[in-house]
Amino acid sequence: MKNIDDIIERYLNDGLSTTELTEFKQLLETDKALETKVKQELMIKMALEAHEKDAFKQQLKGLKQHKIIPLKNNRKRQWLSIAAAIALLLIPAFQFFQHSNTQIASQYYEKDESIASQLLSPDEAQSPYNLAMNAYRNENYSLASEQLLAIKNNARATYTLGHTYYLSKNYQKGIEQFKAVIKSQNPEYLEKAEWYLLLSLLKMNQTNGEFHTLLAGIIDKNGVYRESAKAIQAKLSSNWRFK
């Protein structure tokens, strides 16, 4: 792409065409230096916009009271205050990029309550699956995972294990379980497994080609999770996002 600074500015201000936006996002996925530059530009943009807000002005007032920056009606000193504010925003802005994906995933994750109701017969009360479900209901996800690992070649157990790992914040292991369910092509759990795999990938900030392919597939299927998937797609495509 030519004139990269101009393209970055247009990207941050929603000025790219659909084709340009697609090409730019693909470039961001492979060019870490470019991604860093875009983040820096966005942090500056955020700081400048925040400078106009009352809450931000109060923050600068507090800095003045602590004699960190003497503010006066002087253009040079005004820019110094903005520069200081940018420095203060560096850490939280960086955290924004790290955590916004996880926040979106949390917003759309709903614990599958139907899992706990799927007990086997009373004669099998001490079976690994029943023990796992009792532990799941009591939010003892470590015990639930331990019991479920003893069950082999069972899509229901594997799907449930994915949830126990997710709820234990062991997202990478959850990803492995949901992928296993998808690979089995079990029709009862396939659609659910795809959705929760998507959220797990989002939790891990793994928004690469696999994530976008999965997202597009959920939307194209026009199933239960289509509208939620479209909402996530819209959030990820906003001006405040990179991927």
C-alpha cells in the first residue's frame, strides 16, 4: 500500500473503502510493526479526544495540583499537558487492546444450563458423567473436568468438558475440546461447539484467519447464533479495533 500514513488516518476515521479495509486488515495480521504504529496513532487520537472532555480536564487539574505539569493559558504548555496525558493513557490504552476481545467474549458467553440437566439414569448415579454434572452444577469445574476426562469418544462429554475448561479460564484447553466436537460432526452439538469455539478464540485474542472463517461460517449458516455473530463482527470492525 502506498502512503501508509494517509491510509492509517483514513482507517482510524472510517474512510477506507470495503476493499481497502479488507486489504488493510489482512496486512495488520502479518505486519507487527504496522500494527504497533496504528496502535500508537490511535492512542494519540484517543488522548486528544479525551482532552476535550470534562473528566479528562479534571484529571489534568489533579496533575496541576500535584505540580507535575504547571498549566497556563499558553499553547506550548497546553501541548505539554496533552503529551503528558498521552503518556498516562499508554498503559490503559494498551490494556484496552489486550482485553477488549475478552470483554466481547464475556458479553456473549452464556453458561449452557442444559448440560447439567442431562443426567444418566438413577442406576448410574456414580458414573463419571453424573458425578461431573453434579460438580458442574455446584461450579466445581476442576472436579467436573477430572470426571469428564475419564469418558472417551463421547461428544456430549467432550462438549461439556469444553465448558468446564472455559469456566475455569483454561481457554486453550477449551478450544481443543470444542474443536474435537466439531471434528466428530455430531449434529446435536456441532452448532453449539462452533459458537463456543469462537468465543474461546476471542478470549485468547486468537482473531486470525481461523477465527474469521469460523465467524463467517456461523453467519452464513443462518442458525441460532447468526445475529450474535453479526454483532460480534460489527464490534470487531469498528474504528477502535484492529482485527
